[in-house]
Amino acid sequence: METHVITVKNLVKKFGSFVANDNLNFEVFGGEIFGFLGANGAGKTTTIRILSGLSKPTSGEVKVAGFDAYRQTEQIKKNIGYMCQKFSLYEDLTVKENIILYGGIYGLTKSLIKERIAELLAKLRFQEYENRIIADLPLGLRQKLAFSVAVLHEPKIVFLDEPTGGVDPITRRQFWEMIYETAARGITVFVTTHYMDEAEYCDRISIMSEGKIVALDTPENLKKQYNAATIEEVFIKIARPVSLHPHPPAPFS
Amino acid sequence: MKRFLGFVKKEFLHIFRDYRTLFILFGIPAAQILIFGYAVSMDIKNAGIAILDLSHDEITQKLTDKIISSGFFKRTENLLHYNDIDRVFKKGKTKAVIIFEADFGKKLVREGKASLSIIADGSEPNTATLVTNYTMAIVNDFTMELAVPALNNSIRIQPEVKMFYNPNLKSHFMFVPGVITLILILICALMTSVTITREKEFGTMEVLLVSPLRPIQIILGKVIPYFILSFINVLLILALSWLVFGLPVKGSIILLLAECMLYILMSLTLGILISTVSKNMQQAIFISLLGLMLPTILLSGFIFPIENMPKVYDYVSMILPPRYFIVIIKNIMIKGTGLMYIWKETLILIVMTLFFIGLSVRKFKIRLE
């Protein structure tokens, strides 16, 4: 459990003079659910793009699944799964065609894809949808399917960028059950969310503000540390940009 | 490679599942060929003509018959008075009125000359010019026939005009190459730019970029299906224009197809470039249609000869790829020339293709950062 699948040391990412990620340091352990929180514009997306090999750090050391984020982005891409806030399956293709497509892109063999399709459809009780196009499915089902497709190739880490946006509470709950199950299989889950109740489900969370990580611990410890009943309170206390506070907040201990 | 093939297959599924795309790909080219070929014909056939004969003698009767029986005109009305001219034009069916002065025949026999007026409807300048030219030709022909016995001892020069390559001056010869030029650039650029921006808009591009597929594979995977379909399109258009209009390909068909491939490739890279600069599908469609269709129709030499344009437009048209392709395709199809005569244009298209590829690769990289 205690092996690091993501190591970030002194990560800085600049766009011109704008510093999107300002000296980030954190580790993510294998098999944990790591919540990555922060207000809009705090720099989360930039970090995820670097971790998933889409963009290169300006400076600092970043290792994902044991590979270097400067030189081994191809290797990183093979070892991660990704699901973004915008919906990521093709609406005009059927469930089966989508699975075959992504399975193929990640280099699974035909027989393995076939096996996974059967497994997946059975697990999601999806059999009757196999040959329906995605556009005909309700949003909740689509999100679950998108997640299953993102971990189809059994990656070491799966990045979920606001996976539950716009989904009803029941589906959200089911979705989190899937996340737990995935983590239990040993796949590390790196998730961003704006729902603070979801943050409570994570093993550890980090909170970003203005390009910096301002808190990183288990939900329990954070609540204790900030003397708050919920993570939402913690978040409001620390995640808002300084300029919006009427009084400067107490310095972090 | 297997990853890549699956990706290409998916692109075909997108195309075949979307009737609109299929229609744009195959319906519009066929419709354009038929519309341009038939409706926008520059030839005249059965143009309405009215006769105001103030003389009513044997000669005017003969000349009128000759004009009507030429096949270019049909008589709409016989007028009795000058005042009727305006009325008959306003009805719209009549394109020209032919007026024989009083005592036309007598004057012609006695004085050797008589006057005839052709009044054409100038609100349609093209038709008006054509109608007057055709009528004048017929009248000249007629006077020759009349004059031959009387004037056979004087010197006459009778020019005999022949049109090389297109003996009957059929306008399909001009339109089919033009339509191929227009359709290919429109469809290729439009389709690729739309299909790539669609992935961006739906968020699937993110997922593809995070996947082990390389960016170049993503682009190629999106473009290859359109390349194949556009090529089939060329074959269809050529077959259609051959079957319907009897338009032959005089030169080497292999050279023609190779040049078409080059042009398709150029248009596809242009489409990629458009997709890298447009934020959404509407913008991509807008740029493709407005930025490509109008300049191609107006400035490429498709309809209006570049030689007759003001110099400024001539320079502007130099950056338009269709200008060069029209020259190439007309040369091969109608004149039957070989690569010897069109290598310059071909080279320009190759350079443009490389330029667009280079530019879009750079833009694509910047966007990724």
C-alpha cells in the first residue's frame, strides 16, 4: 500500500508570467482514493494535465506510475486511465463499439476485449443496452460506463476530473461504490470534485488555492485541524483566494 | 497499428451513421454537378424572342424563319407597335425583340442595305449578350446567302472560326472542372475541420490525447476516411459528368486522379488548419464556407476569367489553391495535356500542402501546451 504511484516534488508550471502551479509537493499511494480539491481556477486542471502526460512541467520532479513526466509521457499514458468532466464516450456509437474502440486504443487483444465486455455488461446489468447507441442512455448510466471504460485496461492510476457533475444523488452514490471497488482492486483513484460530501469519501484530500497546495491530509485530520464539522467548512475556510476574505485568515499551523 | 485501425474504423462509423454527413459528402456534389450543368448553362436554347415586323415582305419572313428555326430561339409574340416592346419585356419571357424597319425587303433589294434592330433585355446582361451575338451571327449568315449571287466578283474575307478542344463551346466543359475544384476543397476542408472540432467540443479529444495514441495518429485517423471518401467522390463526379454531359477526359486519367489526390490532401490539411484555429463547430463551418466557397467561386477563375480581373484580385487569387487546380484539371480533362504543361501548378499545390501541414502541426502543439 505504501508505495508511491505519483511523486511530485517542487512542481512549477508557468504560462508566460502566470504561475499556474506554484511549487507543489505531494505523493499519492498505490490503491488510495486521492481527492484533489480547489476552487475553479486554482490550478487543478493544469496539474492533472501534467500528471497525465498532456503537458510538461516548467520545473520540478514529477513521476507517475514510475515514469518521468518530462521524457516518458508515452509510458505514462499507457499506465493511466482518464475520464473528464465533459462526457467522454462517442454518442453515435453503441455501447459495444465504444468499448471495442477504447479497448483497441489501449492495445487489448480482441479476445480480452470480448471478455471484458461480457464482464462489464453483466456487472452493470447492461446487457440489453449492448447494441444501443450512447445518446439513448440516461446520463447516470453513461457516466458509469465511461468510468468502466476508463479502467478497462487495468491502469495503475485513473484520473477522474469532476466525474459526477450533473448526476443525481443516487447515481452519484453508485458511482462512488464503483470507485471504492476499483481502489480495492489496487487501482489508484485521483479524483477532483466540487461536491464536499464526496471529499469525505476520499482516503486523503489536498486542497489547492491560487496555484498552491494549502492543505493535505485525511478528511478526519483536516476537520480536526481546522476545527470544522465538515470538509465543506474546511474548504470555505481555506480555499478562497485571500483577496476575497474580509479579514486575513489565521496562519496555517 | 492495430490501435490506429480501430480508430479509423470508428471514424467511418461516425460518417455512415450520420445521414447529414453522407448527404453533404455525396448528395451535394451530385446536385451541384447537375445544377451547374443544366441550370446555370451559359448556352442559349429556346430563348424567348419577339418579332416586330413593320415590313411584312418575303425577305423578313425568310429571315424570321431562319432565326426561329435555328433552335436557339422560340417566338413568344409578334408585335405590331413599338409601344409593345416594353410591355413584352416586362412579362419576362422575352429576352430580345427583333425589329425590321418598314420596307425592309425593298430597301435591301434596291439600295443594298436595310436596317434591323435587336433590342435585348439588359437586366440579364449575360443572356442579352449571348442572344444578340447569336442573332447577329444568323443575320450575317443570311446576308451572305443573299449577297453571294450579287457580289461574287468583289473581294470578301470570310472568317471561319473554330473552337479547339471544345468545338461546340459547351459550358459543361467549363463547369465540371470548376465544380470538382469547388466541391473537393469545400467538402474536404469542411468535413475535417468539423470532425476535429467536434471531438474538441464533446470532450472526447481530451480522452484521445491522454490515450497512448500519438497526436499524429489521431489526426491521420480523422483524415484518412475523408481522403478515401473524397476520392470516391471524384470518381463519382467524373462518371456522372461523362454519363450525363458526355464530358470526356482527354488526357491521362491516371495523371488526373493523382492530381486530384494531391488536391484532396491539400484541402484536408487546410481543414486541419481551420480546426486548430476554430473554437467550435459553428466557427469551423463558418470559416470553411465563407472563407473558401466565395473566393473559390469568384476569384479562382471558375466562372470569371482571371485575365479580366483588376490586378489586385489577380494577386489575391494567387494564394488560392483552387486557382491552380482549375488550370491543372482543365488542361488534363479538356486539352489532354501531360505533366509537362502543368508541373508549375502541381509544384505550387505541393508546396501549399507542406506549408499547411507545417503550420497545423505547430498550432496543434501550441494548443496542447
